Amino acid sequence: MLYQLQKLSEEEQTLVQRSPIWVTLLIACADHDIEEAEIDRAKEVIYIKSFAVKNDVKNLYKNLDSHVDQEIDDALKTLSAKGGERLEFLETHLAKLNDIFPKLDRTYAVQLYNSLTSLAVSVAQSDGGIFGIGRINNDEKKYIHLPMLQKP
């Protein structure tokens, strides 16, 4: 268990630990079509954040990196086949972080929030566009700033 999450219930710890997966799937599902490039980019970013990040959130990514494929597979199994229902489910799960942020050390909560928003942008930029222009489509633009989350 990550020491930053010790004060949380088991359910809250799981939610925080899976939050990068939920963000990945939210952006990937935004246009109702999950692209392999988006999932691959998320895995790459999670791997990079597991050693390159210079704050405590690095440990979250380090733990997740060792089993990210399984986490994504498990998460995909819980999602509806209907795009709108998928997005609603993901938004609802991510919004639960708003109740968790105040329970975390403020610095860690801000680091986690910033990390999740940067992950969202990275996933959105991974697919589409012509010569790098228009890479983030309008559906993804709606979600890349994670509007369901309140900045801690």
C-alpha cells in the first residue's frame, strides 16, 4: 500500500490506484471508439511516470505499471457496450475523487490531480490529426481537463 493512501478506506485506495486507468478509458471512450493507439500511449505514459516523475505520485504509477494490462482488461470488462453509459460510468467513478482529495495530503492531492490531467492530454494527443494538427477531437476536448474533478 502507498503510504500516502493509508488514511483512506480500502475502496478509496482502490479508486485512487485505478484513477489513471479510468482517465485513460474516459479519453479513449470520448468519441465512442477506443483506439489501440490511445491505450498504448497511456501504458507508455504510466511507465514513464513510474520513474521520471519527481514527486510522490511516481509510486502510484510504479505500482500500476507492473500490472497495467490486467487493470485495463478488468476495467474494460466492467464497461457497458453503449458509449453514453460508458462515459457516465467513468465520469461517476472519477468524480468520487472529489471526496477523496481532502483526505489526502494537500500536496499529494494536487500532484495526483495534475498528473491525471496531463495523462488525459497525452492520451488524447495519441491518435488522429494530420501532421499533428487537430489531434484532439471535439469529443476529447470536452474531457481532457477532467471537468468532473475539482482541483484540490
